[in-house]
Amino acid sequence: MKIKFFHISLVVLSMTLLRCNGQNNNASKNTNQSNPKSITSNFKEGQDYVEFKRARILDKIGFPKPVEAYSILIPNKWSFQSDILWNAPGTICAGNNMSIKTQSPDGKYSYEYLPNYIWGFITDPQLEEFYRQQQYPAFCTYGEPMNAMAYFKNVFVPNELGNPQILEVKENSKGQQLLYEQLERNLANRAQYGTGQSKNYITCVTATVKLSPTQEALMLCSVLINETVIPNQYDGTYAKSYITAATDRMIFKYPVGEKEKATNMLAVMAASFRTNTDWKNTVNAFWKNVSEQSWRNHLGKLQMMDAQTAQMGRDAINKGQQNLNNMDTNMRSWEVKQASQDRMHTNFIKTIKEVENYSDATGKVELSSAYNHAWSRSDGSSFIMSDNPNFDPSSLFQDQQWKEMKKVE
């Protein structure tokens, strides 16, 4: 029996946020508004508005050339690092994974989305000894299952942040329910593989920790436990195997006293996560073929395993490139049309802040409701968010391409 990767499609980030109005042509009525520069200079980035830009997450391993897998809005000028990780078919914890790290220029704010962590366990004593002695790749190990609260306190916090003070930790029942709904949809699509014989248990937590006298962090994670009964046809006994996946492992660091601001920024980033459907469909088809057939391991750079799947990958790349060439702007159609249930972080978006539908020249766009006002340049990659009713980025930046977005149903 092999431990296999339990995949949950999720990840996050790239938007631009709001600015301010301040130009009044009737200078005789209000001398304070006679000079646009004196007005707009009163608005400060990070206080009156936040600008977001869309960052691209590339799969540099699974295809002959890099393919855009996800995108996410991050605050403008933040650094950005990301990886799509693969464990090849036939290896323990086979599957793909993802990591993101982005940080403000001054280092006071940062966001990390850590790869899913997978571990297995079996109650059969002989098999247990076998699996304990195996060599495991990164983000994969052997051990007993535990729920999100136990994982958070005993593994996540100590391993990733040392020993910070936990200010608050609570179960996220709403996120848990949304994850169950997502899992049910996935299982319905995979019913032909017998997954209905397994049981699944999901728990989620959100927390605030104090890292130092000047810095705190918001933390989120969820844990899914898959339990499968393995009957012994020879003696009538049975064993149980468990695959546990710690997912949505997010850490948002911020200065003490800035929790509300950090929560709003995290909400925008989480709600902005988009999955490239061409990439997703190709990868899902690949792993479906892996599940249906006995695939051999392949040393060196991981690529498509048969001619049909390789052609699917080439077609997806060519189709995506053709779509980009035909567009008047760099807006990706999959970023505009994708429903919230199709993206990563779905289970946490509504638990952080609700989402709102806005419209611009490109059509309807779904953004976080963390701010009251939104502007865009109608390019799918640039947004500004603000709570200041007097803010207007077209005046602040002297750029008439910035247009305020309207809330729609």
C-alpha cells in the first residue's frame, strides 16, 4: 500500500488599490482646493489607499516551458516569490504543491502561503513499521492524524514561527463548512474511483500570535483527515489508513496595532486568487491518468508521461498564448470569469471579509469588501482600494485611466 497525495485545489495575490480626488475647478469658492498638488499630497499610500498589482505564479517543472498556473493580487512594490512543486508519480506523496512569499519594502508586512503538508498513518503494526522507515520528500511524512487545533499548537506554530505568544485561536466553523462543500463536489466527480468508501474529517482554525514586542501575525490553517478501512480477506480483520493534509497554511505579519489594516489587506489578497483553467484541466487530466494506469517513474525533469497528455499540455499553452495575443489588454479571461468556488482560499474568503461584485470596462470583477471604494485601470491587473470618500486616483496620479468601479449584483 502506498501513501498517496490527497490533492485539494486551492492559493493567492495581485491587485491595486485606491487613491483620492481633490481637484476643484471652482477655486474662488474654496481656496483650499485651488492647488491640486497641495490636495493630493495629503493622501498617503497605506493610510488613505492601497494599490494592488497582479502577480503571476508559474509552473516551471510540469511542462516543456513555464506555464502560468495561478495569479494573485499583492500590494504594489512588494517583493514576490512563488513556486509550483511536484512529487513525481510513483513516489510517496505524489502530486503538486505551491508556495508564495511576498513582503513590503520596509519588511514590516509580509504574507506567506506555505505548501500543503501531508502525512500518513496505518494501524497495521507490520505496515506501520515499514512506513516509519521510509524516506519522505519535503512537506510529507509519517505520523498519527490530528485535527487543526492540535496541528496548529503542536506543529504549525512551533515549526514555522518558533514559540510566539498565542493571543487568540479559534475554530473556523464557517470555513470548515465551505471546505466540506468543496470536498463533496470533488468526491462527486471522483465517485467512480471508490472514494465514497472513505470518511473525511475537516477542521479549520484562525489565530493571532505575537512574534515580538513590535510585530504580530494572523495565521490560518485547515486540516483534512481521510480515513479508509482496509479489510483482510484472509482472517476477517481490518486495518485503517489515514492521509492527513494541512492546507491553507497562511501567515500574515504586521506591526502591533495594525491588525485591522492587515486583515483588510489579507482579505483582498485571498479573494483575488485565480487559477488558470487551462493549466488546471491539463494537470488534473495528468493525475487522472496516473490514477487509472500504472505509470513508471521518470528521472530528471518531470514532463508529461505520454503523447496524449503531452499534446494536451502543448494545446493548453498554445491556446493560452493565442488568447493573450487576441486581447486588447493583458486581462486574462479566466481571471475575470472565474467563480469564487473555483479558486484557492475559497473556504477562507468569506470568513475574513465578504466579497463584492464590481464592474469596470472589462465587465464584472469580484473583489473583497474590505474597503468601501475600488478603482481599476480596466486591465485586469491594477486596482486601488480605499475607505476615503474623497480619494480619486485619477487626480492623485494625474492618470485618467483610473476609473471608480461600481458595485453590482
